[in-house]
Amino acid sequence: MTKYDYLIVGSGLFGATFAFFAHKAGKRCLVIDKRPQLGGNVYCRPTPFPLGEGRGEAIINVHQYGAHIFHTNNKEVWDFVNSLVEFNRYTNCPVANYKGELYNLPFNMNTFCQMWKDVHTPEEALAKIAIQVHEAVEQINARHAEEGFPLLTPAPLGEGWEGALNLEEQALCLVGKDIFEKLIKEYTEKQWGRSCKDLPAFIIKRLPVRFVFDNNYFNNRYQGIPIGGYNVLINKLLEGVDTRTNCDFFKEYKDHWRDIANQLVYTGPLDEYFGYSLGRLDWRTVTFKTRIEDTPNYQGNAVINYTSHNEPYTRVIEHKHFEMFGQAVYDCPKTVVSEEYSTEYKPSMEQYYPVNDDKNNALAEQYRELAEREENVLFGGRLAEYKYYDMAPIIEKVMGLF
């Protein structure tokens, strides 16, 4: 059997980027993935629609494992990915739907004017939020005093308040009652499957609040989607690299990988690598219900968050809006939408988000100590590090390794 320099488990962004730079350095790599396709969670399923009258077809790239928007301030990372595939001008401007009321996100002057009909200027918005925050802090401190907890105190540099016992208190003392109840509370409870009173405050240590009319969700200088979808990017990263799909590392290679490779790059779940010997890490997972709608424009935006318990899903994605703009939206007669549901992870499901509470952080740290003692094994990425990553930091991290 061929001897490789690296056996790379997982063809997501960490594994594919590592393979690119290793191959460029003259190393032989084998990338394996248990799924039937390459790309990990950035994989897009091309869905063709005839345009009629001999005009060919339009392709909607369905983000099969959830919406992915590339954004970064790192020019080196941006130049690198654009050297492989051109990116379009997509700008993430999600909308929140609370019981039929629509609000722009992130929280900005558009949001405040929609929330409060008597608010038209930044000064008026600041005053409205300040009043509600003051009321919330008074109520929280009265409860803390009655129950024997330390009072909230102003944070250094005027960045909110310190001493919140849970996410609900943290949010209320940052943005007040109206924004919390309509745009944070129920949406967060759907995401995490727990009451905001049972979630740690650090999850939203800060909330982006802008007193300008700007719906761009990210503050990053560079933002977009690969033209043709993320599969183009992954294929470019893996060009010239040996790959295998439908290949389960634990069934085919775990006990004898050293026979075929000098080093292992592992991007799968951290606890699974060690046979769950210390116990299982908790995750939140996401499932999708995807359908074709017989209309060219279903919701007018790529992402709409549903922030009340009236709907069981957290958001609805309309995939064509990631890559089609202007008349192109209407040239394609149909559209693809996905309802996104957040749920507790169970074995055989896909792991998405680490649950960074004290119990899981302690267990993950024990596994990391085991990982450090593994010879010639590199653990990298969201699953293997038990850490949430955006895409650009993953690429930046791999570039740093080379």
C-alpha cells in the first residue's frame, strides 16, 4: 500500500486547506471522508432549473449543511481564497421575523426605527435603550439583593454591566426589555433548547449595537460567496490530492493508519478519536427541511430568522440569494428554501456547535491533554478542537502551520 506523508481525516475546510499547502510543499496526502462527497459542512448541492426557450439552465447551489458566508479582515486570507476562485459581492443582511413583525439585523438604526415608532435619530435610540437598561438593572439588582447575590456593577470602560447570573440578565442589561423579548429571548431558547435563565451570561457577553443605518451583519472588510459555490473552492484546494469518500476512518484506518502514512491530521470529533473513554462531549445539532418553491422569489432575502416560539425552526434560508442578484433572481423560475431546526445532539446525528459550559469545557480539556500525547497526530478544526470557528480563521490557522 502507498505510503503517504499525511492521512487527513475529513475533507472540510481545515482538512482541504491543510492538504493544499502540504501538497504544494511536495508532500503526499490522502484525504478521506465518511460522507459521499467532499467539502465537509461547506458542501453545496447543485440544483439545476431549466430557464426555457433554449436558454439553458440556472444552478442553485444549496448549502446542504447550513448557510456559509465567507468574511474576514485578513487580506492574506482573502487574497489566497480569491487566487483559487473568484468571490461575489454577497453581503449578509439577515432579517428577523417576530410574529409577523420584520426587523433588520444586526441591531442598528433600521431596527430601532422599526421597533419604536417615536425613534428617528441615534440620540433618540440611545435614550430609549438607556431607559430600558436602567429599568432592567434596577429590577435585577432588587432580585439579587433579595436572593443574596452580588449586585450588577458598571463594567470598565463603560461596556455594559458585570455580575449577570445568566444570559437573560446579561441581555437585559445590554439592550433592555423590548429588543430582548422580541429578538433574543425565544430565538436563543430555540437555538439552545434551554431557558435564557439557564444559559450562561458569557454566550452574549457583548451584543453588536450600531447607531447607524447599516444592515451589514459583519464588520469585516472582505465578504462574499465563491462564484459557483463552495465546491469550486474545495475542488481547487484538493486538486492533485488523493481522496476517498464513503470512507470511515474508525472502520478502515484507526488501528493501522501508521502503516500507510507518517502523520495523521484528524478533524473529526475529539471524544470519538479516544473511544469516548472519558465520556461524551455535548453538542447542539441542526437539521434541515428543504423544498422547492414554485416561485422565483420566496422571501426576498437569503436569511430570515424566526425569533418567536410560534415557529419551531430558527430560520429559513433561500439559497438562490447567495449567488443570484437583480434580474437573475427572476430569470430562474423556481427557488429552494430550507427550514433550519436546532436540536440536542444524539449519536448518529451531525455535531455542529460545542456546548461550552463548565462541564463540557472541563471534559474537552481532559481530551486535549490526551491529544497532546498522541505522536504524529495533529487535531484541527471545529470538531477536533471542540471550538466554534468561522471559515476564515480556519484557513488562517492552517496557513500559520506552513
